[in-house]
Amino acid sequence: MLIFIYDKETKRYMYPVSDYPDNYDLPANATTVKPVDSNGVGLYDPTWNKNTNSWDSLTEKEWKKKYTIPEVKPEPTQGEQAAAQQMLAVADLQGKVDTLTSTVDKLSKSNNELNATLAQIMLQNATNAGTNGGK
């Protein structure tokens, strides 16, 4: 025989017993009534109602409110916050270093171009001085 055991104090459904002997009396906290609705669908947190000889059930909404654990978003520790601030500062400094490196490269290229131009001018002046007799 299939019986359904419920808690003696809270009357909440606990578990089924599928091989209970037919010729034994039911325990005080047991019934043969399945904890399902009229369509055979399981109930939400069923409790035994001795007065109506049936199972009472929560609604789905009540069950979710009772058993759904709200999501807890952990707050970062002071150490984690400090580490995040340091990472931001390092990223900012790296950006500035990259900008300065690019600027130095451009200035170096420009300086090399100016030196080459100056060398050409000096060579031209020296050539002109030789052609004009040093005048």
C-alpha cells in the first residue's frame, strides 16, 4: 500500500512509503491521500488538514515568496576597492606614457629632419663660400 507521511507537528508532507503492509494500521502522521490537486499535479508545500481529510497547498506565488532567496550582490571590500583604484591609476599612467612616447618619437623624427636640412644648408653655404672665393 502507498501511504504519505507528514510531520507530526507542522503537518508538512515529508515522504511516501510505497511498501506499507495492507493489514497494518496507518501511523498517526500518515494518509493514503496523494498530495496532488484534482488534476493529479503536485502541490506547493503541502500540509495535511485533518479536518478536511485533504492536503492544503500554497499558491505558486506564495511558494516563490517563501522559498526564493533574493540575490545578494556582494559589496567589494576596502582592499578590492583600493586595488580597483590602483588599476585605474596604472591604466591612466600607461595611457599618458604611450602618448608621451608617441610625442617623443614624432619630435625625434622632426629633429632628424631639421638636422638633415641644416646639414644641407651648411654644405650649400660651404660650397657657395668656395665658389665665391671665401666671400
